[in-house]
Amino acid sequence: MNLRSKKILVTGGAGFLGKHVVRKLVEHGVPEGNIAVPQAEDCDLRFVENSRRAVRGNDVVVHLAGVTGGIEFHRQHPASVFYDNLMMGVQLMEAAREKGVEKFVTIGSATEYPERAPLPFKEETLWDGFPEKLHAPYTVAKKMLLVQAQAYRKQYNFNATHLLLTNMYGPGEKIEETSFVIPMLIKRIGEAKKTGANFIDVWGTGRATRDFLYVEDAAEAIFLAAERYDKPEPVNIASGWEISIQELVELIAKLMGFQGEIRWDTSKPEGQLRRILDASKAEREFGFRAKVDFETGLQKTIHSHGY
């Protein structure tokens, strides 16, 4: 599909990932006038009439809008995380089918994998168990969009694909106490330096590992999938590289010039112990490979937050 001649709806296009996806579309030659970005305050996609209005006149939908956050956010808001994500996605896809949209790209999550899936996570093992319970309201809602996409393809020949996105980081992500791990660590270290504190508190033991992907790489992967991938099976979008939270904290502290103590609060949850994705299918199917070196990406992220 040549996206340059298509009208494209990007839900969540004003958000962290969405801004980078919109920028990537323009970089690849899509006219800005062909990209629609609905605003949440004017277009609540939990209501079907808004979904129908949003998709009208568009050829492609990239569904990025979602309600999510770090471990603490998911712990505090399980009901709204489940309901909002499910209703937005299900109704938007149905509206897109009704209006004759040519392609629908849903953005899922690496947390959809079973808690004890073999490492690295491969797409074929996605249904081999239940996901981590803490994130289940979010991950089950997202996983239902994969079920919907495959069902719609089978019954209606509707071209919908599902991408399993790993942990992202990069410039433009909001920093607050319920954020994902990298912005939260930047905030805590930045505040410690500002106040002269000689320690920071970090949840867990530091043994948990994650696969982090720079946001510009994620945006490139989404563009490539939207343009080149037309199959029903989900695809991992990841770096394929693993780092422990302890190593992550030490690296961010080094880059920010913080030499204080790292205090591990083992009474707090740290989530799934290991999470690393096999990224080979994305390269094989539509030519995506992460390009941004992790330390370089972290430096850009830290600098973007004024540190």
C-alpha cells in the first residue's frame, strides 16, 4: 500500500508515540493535510458515534489511543484501563469496517504474552498461558483487538493487523510518579540532584529485565507495518535487546552525574521478572530493525527533560 496517496487517521496522534508517528508519516512523504488527528476532548472514542465520525473519509486507521501507565497506574485504575481501552478499540474497528476503511493497524503490548512464556517471546507463544495479573485488565483489552482483527479478516476480509509493542522511551514522554520506568527514574534522579539528596528509592529488586525501544524506531516500525504488512498474525515491535532494571538505574545515574545510593524497596512490585522479545519477524516481514543505540537514546531522552 502506498500511504502517500491515502487519507490516514492516527488516534492518539497528539500523544507521546502519536506525535512521532505523525512526524514519521510526513517524513515518508504523506502530506500533512492527509493526516487526521482527533483530539480526546472533542472525540471520545468510547462512544460509537464519535468513532464513526472519526473514521469517515479515511483510508487507513492507525489506532494508538489508549489509557495506560506504569505499574502503579495499572494497580490504581484497573477498571478504567480495561473498559476504556476495550471500548475505544472495538468500536473504532467496527466503525472502520462499516465505513470501508482499507487498512486498520492496532497497537498492542508485549504484556499480552503469558507471564511464563519462553524467552525471547515469539509470536507463536502468545496464547500459551495467562498474562501477568497486575497488567491483565490492560493486556486482555488489547488482546481482544487481535481477536477482533482476525475475526473481521476471516468474515469480512477486513485488512487489520496487530503489533505487539515493547517498552518505549524517548523525548516527549510525560514524567510523573505513575509513569513508565525510564521517565520515573529520570524524575527521581533529577529531583535528588536538585535537592541535594544522597539517595533515591526504586521499586523492586532490580533483577527484572526489559526490552526498551526508542520511540522514533517504534514510529518507523509502525509506518513500515502500515505500508507493507497485510497478514493476520501479530508481530513484535522491539529492539530484541535486554537490560536489567539495576543496570538501567546505574546507567541513567551515570549519564545524569548522580553518585548517590540506590535504595531498593523490595516490598513494592516489579512486574514480570524477564521480558525480552524476538524481533526477527518484523525484519523478515517488513524490513524493520531498531537503529538507535540505547545509551544514545537515553542521553537524548534525559536532555529533552532538561537534565
